[in-house]
Amino acid sequence: MSWETLYSLTNGWALLGWAALAFLPRGPRILSLILYVGVALLCLTYAILLGGLVFGGWDAEGPKAAMDFTSLAGVMALFATKGGMLVGWVHYLAFDLFAGMWIARDADQKGFSRIVQFPFLVLTLLAGPVGLLAWLIVRERRARALARAK
């Protein structure tokens, strides 16, 4: 299977998870489905791809040349390969979807409407840590109020 095909498949898979998170009812079954069929499958794909790069030499430019995580130059060399770039992208997809699930669950527990949640989910989908940071800022006041009420 080509790197482009794997890219398309993982992107599509992640978008299905995001669509389910944003638009389906968030009962325990749906959330488990997103977690185990969405996030976990992306994590498994990441592990297989990373293992292939580290141990199998997939798409490496020289023996372990692109496997230096201790320097910026080493990481740039890894991302200069199609396999390395795909591994990094799947990493982002898995963690951003997981962060989106946490935001959705946290927002539900704190009584934020789905309409209020939606922009934070979109921002997390598009710019991961920026969406998470924005949510952490917005949730703070309500989290403190709920803690005082207990």
C-alpha cells in the first residue's frame, strides 16, 4: 500500500471519529466506539508504522539516518521522508482526536451546550494544542464554580 493511500485512509478514519464526536449522541457506547475504534486504531497504525521505520528501515535514507530524535536536524531528516511524515501525521491525528474526546466529555460534565463545544472541537481538529488551550481557558471559570458548589 502506498504512503498516499495510508495518508488518505488515516485522515478519513480520523474525520469519521471527529464527525461522530461532534454530531452523534455521546452515550457510553458511542464514546467507547470513538475511543477504541477511532483513537486506538490510529494508535495501532502509528505503532506499526513507527516500528517499520525504526526496525524495518521503511523509507529510511540510510541506516538509521532518519531516526535521530535528539536533534532538530534528526527530526527534520525523519520528516523529510514520506514514511516519517506519515508517522508524524498519524501521531497528530490520534492525539488530537483523544484531546477532542476529553474536551467533549469535560464540556458535557460541566454543562456546556454542544453549540458552545463545537468551535473548540473544530479548533482542536485543525490546530490541536491551540484548541486544547482555548478550552482550558474557557472551562476554568465553570470548573471553579462547580468545585465551590460541592
